Amino acid sequence: MNHLANSPELLALDALIDKAGSRLVSEVVTRIEVDGHSLPLWCLSLGNRSPDVPAIGFFGGVHGVERIGSQVLIAYLGNLVERLQWDVTLHDLLTRLRLVFIPIVNPGGFLRGTRANPAGVDLMRHAPVEADGDVRWPLGGQRLSPHLPWYRGALGEALQPEAEAVFKVVRERLLPHRFSLAVDCHSGFGFRDQLWFPYARTQQPLPHLAEAEALRALFNRTYPHHSFYLMEPQCLNYTTHGDLWDFLYDEARQQQPEKLFLPFTLELGSWAWMKKNPRQLLDPMGLFNPLLPHRHERVLRRHVTLFDFLQQACVSHRNWLPQGAERVLHEQAAMARWFS
Ligand SMILES: [Zn+2]
């Protein structure tokens, strides 16, 4: 296990899986070969597998330097594993919901301390999706070299195993359910914690703009003192090629229009941590992760309410998904707010 010493998150996830035992269904989706090591890419799940109940997936660690996203998920999973021993309300929730986690999508990037995977590919620029309009180069994705950031991979080459694993888990464990959400935890862009929904590939509104806006409004009404989240389409910030969630959202929409899959990206605003503690700039990991202990602890507890809310909203989706005239009103409000 010595090789994992560079990555406390890989160790913490192993320890959590050991501790959870049969309380979590723990599966190795694929193994990532890196520097002579073979790292498991774990998927953990719990709850009701029936397609008649909704499902939610939590993903983190797509970028190997954005460790805090995985830490937030591992801490949240630890909370669930504890509560499974005593909390009847959690057991009740899990009869109505399927929960799926990939806390570390890019274990090779964690081991090496790189944003990209071991092949040098930025997994969030790697899906077979071309953006339209102006895409900032190279931030939006480039095919020139894996030695430059935001490398998409070579045109036409097979999907990287980490992307394949995310596609497989979403297709097999979320999309069979008639309603599903996904949250993918990143860090590093902006002063605020942002919850982005599609698209990254275009400035056009997503077909489920009304549903995304309804969820935003529901959260803000239910938790009016959590205004630190900025919820909006990703394209208002920047557009990219190859976003995994754009691809999966479009695929799901085209292949099963009777169901709804809404993916979100939680982008933790690391610039705020740097502003409060400029010494973070001296540490490469400080660009993406809170370094001071009190701030680190605050980030680990800060998103529990949002994660709980998303599960409850998932279970109760019939009570807030807008229909008919109400849907039109949500769409008009969203168009005025973001696309006018
Ligand atoms: Zn990221």
C-alpha cells in the first residue's frame, strides 16, 4: 500500500470500503494501470435498484488535483455508513431511492498529482462532443499534445478507461430509472460554489431548462440561507469540447425521451480560499484545495445540506417537476435570467 501514501484519498476510500462491509455494494468497475500499480476504480451503491424508483449519482476526482471534491464525497459516504447503523429515516429513504457513488474517477491522476489521467487526457474534455461557437483555446480542449493542459486525446481513439467507467455506471445504474440526477464535484473556478447544469458545449439552452430552473427555485425556497450557491448553465462561464455530462445528457434524452436525467457539476469556488489565504498560491495543490484546517473542515460539512436536499428532491420529483402552464413559466423565467 506504500505507493498510495501520496494520495490519502485513495487510502481513505479503501478504509471506508473496509469499514462499511456489506452496508455498501462495492464494485471495481475497472482497474487503472499506472507506474507499475493497478488501482481499482470503485463504484459504491446502496438503496433500491428497482427502475420504478429514482436514482442519484455522486462523482468526484475526475481531475487528479481537485482532491477536495473526492474528500467531500468520502466524508459524506462516511456519514451514510454511520447512519446506516441507527437511522431509520435513512433506511426509509433508501427504499425509495438508489444511490450511486464514484468518489475517485481518476485514481491514476490522484496517485501522480495530475489533473489529467495517466495518459495525459483531461477526462472532462474527452467525450465525443464538439462544441459550437467560440471555444477558448486551449482551455476548451486541444488535440495538439498530452503535455499541454486540457488535452482531449487523439481524434478517433478509444475512450479512456475512466470515461468508459463513468459511461458504464451512468448507463447501467442511473439511466434505467425514470428520473435520475448526477452531481460531479470539482474545484478551482470562481469565488463562489457553483452548481452548473448543461450545456458546456453550446450557448443554447438545454431542453430541460424548465426542470433545472424549477430545481434551483425549489432549493432557494427550501434553503433561503444557502445563497452561497450560484446555480446556472455552465456555458455562461465558458464552453468546452468533450464534456462527459453533455454527452450523457444528450444520449439519455435521445434514447429514452420518456425519462429524465439531469446532471450537475458542483464547482467549488477555490478562488475564495486563495483570497482569504494567499499563501495557498505557493502550493500547487492550494490552487484547488483548502489548506487551512478550519477551512478544510468547513468545506467538508458545507455541502451536506445540498446532497441531502438533492436526494429528497429526487425521491419527491413528482411534487415539483413543473407541468403544463407552470413549466412554461419556469422556462420563460430561465430564458429571461440566463439567455436574454
Ligand atoms: Zn475539475
